[in-house]
Amino acid sequence: MNMQPTERVAIPQLAAVRWLPWAICILCAAAARGQTTTRSAEVPVPGADRALERRLTRQLGARFKVHRTQHFSILSDADGQHVARLTDTADEYLRERDMRQVHAFPQEYRYPFYHLEAAYLSDQLDQVGALLGFNGYRRIRGEVFLDWPDYEPAEPRPADLPIEVPVQWCQGRGTRPGIKVQACRDGQQIGTCECKSCCEFSRNDDAQDWFFTTSLGVAKEVQGKGLGRYLLQRALQEMHGVGYRHAAISTAWDNFRAFLFYSNHGYHVVDWTYGLSRDLE
């Protein structure tokens, strides 16, 4: 199933965006009052989940479930009702436990219906973004995703550096492997580009033809010499050679240097994702 803000082929998703009736909000990493460290919004009290379920059911008149993971809770509305009132009830629940800040859809615990690493809340889920904005949540960070469907890789242009370039293939969940392209000088790594099959994030059959570049970086002292360009072009060439047809990559919303670099090398924006936060009064 595809996520299509334009008519272009776009990165495959795990599931349709029609998740709103059952998955409402992920609340975690709440800052404690008067402290510089952070506390998780989970409450280490036996039966706390069941107590929250009973409160939500009693106050909102619908049957709710709380699905616990190690660091956060996913609140679900079994009846698909009362969405607008849920955040108020959740805020009240956190205030009672001395929480003073709520982060929604943080990168560390990306929501399971978006398949790629580093994602926050997609702005294509406009109902959810509008609901959170209406309830006082503001964007505090973001990640932009770019893709390159049916790409044709350019011949890698060597960097102006004497380097060795070992290539390591890594078999994962897909039928095709991932890759790690390294740049080494005098036995020391000075740059790397890593790519994974999108089957690492999605069971969608279309994901077999996609790969996602999870990291690209070079040492500060060798920046500006074409090494990053070479590593990316080499990875694109190698992945195309084993059968991948489509490429995807992402960067922080304010990393304009990387954004410009990817745009100049064939990628186009397909999605903006945002982490949101709200201070509890």
C-alpha cells in the first residue's frame, strides 16, 4: 500500500492511514516538575493500565484498552469514538503523577504503522496533527523523507582522497541484502554509507524493491572533498546491481545542507514527519 502525496510512486507503508479509530496517541518521555532529567509517562504501579482503562471507559463512555510496552503506552478506543476528548483525559492522568510535559510520536519509539526509521508523525495524517494542534501540541522537531523511484545510478565519481573502500553485504529480512560502504584511510574509517532493505520495516510485497539509506556521514576533516557524494553514489550503484529499483533517504527538518545534497542527487520529498510536545499547566 502506497503513501501518495503526489501522483509519483511513493514509499510503501505498513498499513493504511485509516488507523485513527483505534490508535489515538503515543505519550511518553514526560519531564518531571523541577527536575532536569526526564521521566517516562508510564507508571510502575501494579494494575495501573487496568485502572486507566476503567477511567477512560467510565469518563468517556467507550471501552478503551492500554497496550503497554517498555517505555510507553498506546491508548486505543475500541469503539472508534470520543477521539477529541481522549487527550484531555490522558493529560489529567499524567498531571496526577507529577508529569509536566508530554511528547507525542517521538522518534525513539516510532509508531508501528510507519515503516522507516527516524520517523515522527507524518503530516499526511492530517486528522491526527489537527487534533494534537487543537489540544496545544506544537512541533518541536522533524524529519523529512525523500524517495527516488525507478532510479538510475550515476557512475560514482571518486573523491579527491587516497582511500580504500571495503563493501560489506548484510542479509536481512528481504530477499536482497543491505549494504555498508566504508571509506578508510591509513586503516581508519573516515566515512560510511549504510542502506537496508525496506523489508526490515515492512511486510508489504512492494518493499522488496525499496531500500532505505539509514546513515551517511564523513569525518569533519575530510568534508567538502566529494567523499559523501562518492559513498552515496557507490551505495546506489551496488544496490541497483543486486536488483533494487527504488531508493529512499531522510534527514532532520533543519539539516538544510543534507536536504540540498539529497535533492541535488535525484531524491524528491515524499513526506514530512514531526515530533510534538505540550507543557501541562
